Amino acid sequence: MREIQEISINDEKFPEKLRKIKNPPAKLYAIGNVALLNKASLAIVGTRHITEYGTKNCEYFAKKMVENGIPVVSGMASGTDTVAHKTVLEYGGETIAVLGGGFEHIFPKENLGLFEKIIEKGGLVITEYAPQITVKSERFLERNRIVSGLSEGVLIIEAAYRSGTSVTAKLAYSQGKVVMALPGRLDNSYGVGVNKMIQEGAKLVTNIEDVLSSFPQFMKKVGKTKQQKQIALWDVKEEYKEIMEILENQTLSAEEIVQQTKGKNLRETLNLLMNMELEGMITQEMGIGYRKEVK
């Protein structure tokens, strides 16, 4: 386990934004770059069952936020959160993940590699729960007030009606945050929630300019983009060869890949899969598994 910093509400490192919300956490447990706690940021949230439409647009907005120097906050859950964090890391940006349990119970377990990569790439993972506290559904809802509280505004990608994402939107409104939503597809249940939010006052956004127009503090950063990383070479590193051979002409879950490796454990395999995905060698299809990327 990496070093955990404990930041009480009276600590100068504790973000002022969180002190002002209703029921602020008494303490934060943090691993990574705690300086991000006091940087202006935006949150990206949405359903765990993200569609192809949602994935494409989540990647667009996350990438554009990186290009404009905006840290992205999310909850490291499956679906939207995962897409947001991974995209930020891919383009060299800063991200904060807020957990719904303690550091000894990373959830979902498939995101152990993402957890490690966020820290390695200068990001931050935080929770209000002590390391031994387990994950429960109500803790995810409690976590959401921190996701919205840390950010200047919340962008909602997709959401079902009366979902956990809609709870985050309500919390954001109560905290005086700007709530934005991508218009949802009419033929998909995960478009229902965002369209309802737009009807009730969320700002409809279709591009990054729509987002930036609500935040003068970010507008000055337009054009001052970070150097994006170069596309990885397609020669296979020795440490990746075994997995690449396993994925030849098939799509497998992380557990299935572990079963076919020669002695690798799940944590080690997930870390390799994360690196390979970031380097453009493989792709993860939500709910299906990993496959080799087509050149």
C-alpha cells in the first residue's frame, strides 16, 4: 500500500471548497498529488453502463479539458468515470478520483490498474473513509457530494431516470455549482435522465466552448495546451508479449487473461493491461473484455 496522507478539515491542505458544503467530510485520506485539492477543476460523471455515444463524447470533453489545463474529478466507478479518468491520463492531464470506500477495498477490482496509474501519472485518489472501511451502495451516494464539492461545475454524460448521477446533479445545485448535461439519445434509457435534467435547468452543452463559457477562470487557458504525448510505437515490449499472444484473435476479461498467463496475479495483470491500453495496444470493451487494437 502506498503512503496515505490524512488531511483533517482544520488542515491548511484541506480544500476550502469542501469546507463550505453541507456535511463536509471531517477528514480526507489521500494518495498522490494533494496539491490538486486546491486547483480549480471540473467533474465528469454519468452512468456505469455508458453507451458508444456516451463514450465518444466523454472522451471528447475529457480530452478538451486536458488541452485547456483543467483537472477532471470523477468517482473511478465503471463506465463514465473510468472513461473520463483514462482519457485524461492518455492525454497527459490531471485527475482526481473520489472513492466510495477505504483504500483496502478498491472498487471495482478491475480498476486497480487505473488506481495505480492515476497516482503514477501525478493524479490524486481520495476518500473520506479509513482504509479498512468496505464499499456499500450508500457510501457511493455520500461520495458524490465530494465529487461535486471539489469541482467548479459538473458535466453529466449519460444518466438513467432517478439514478445516482441525478443525485450528484441535485447535490451540485445545492452547492451552487454549474450543472451541465450532454443531450441524451431519445432511443436509449440512459438519455432519459440527462434530458430531464436539461428540462429542469441544466445547461445543454455540445462542445467544449459551451462548457468554458460558464467558467471565466478557465477561459484564459484556451490555447495554452499541454504537450500531448506521442503515439506509442507498435513494437511490442517484452513485458507485453505474453498478453498480446493471449489476446490474438480473441476478447477476454482480465480474470480470463490471468488464468492463461504463466504465474501473473490479477493486480500485476491489471497494471499491464492499463499500460497497454494507454499506449494504444489494446482496447477494453465495457462488459466484454480486452482485445488487441487494430493498427
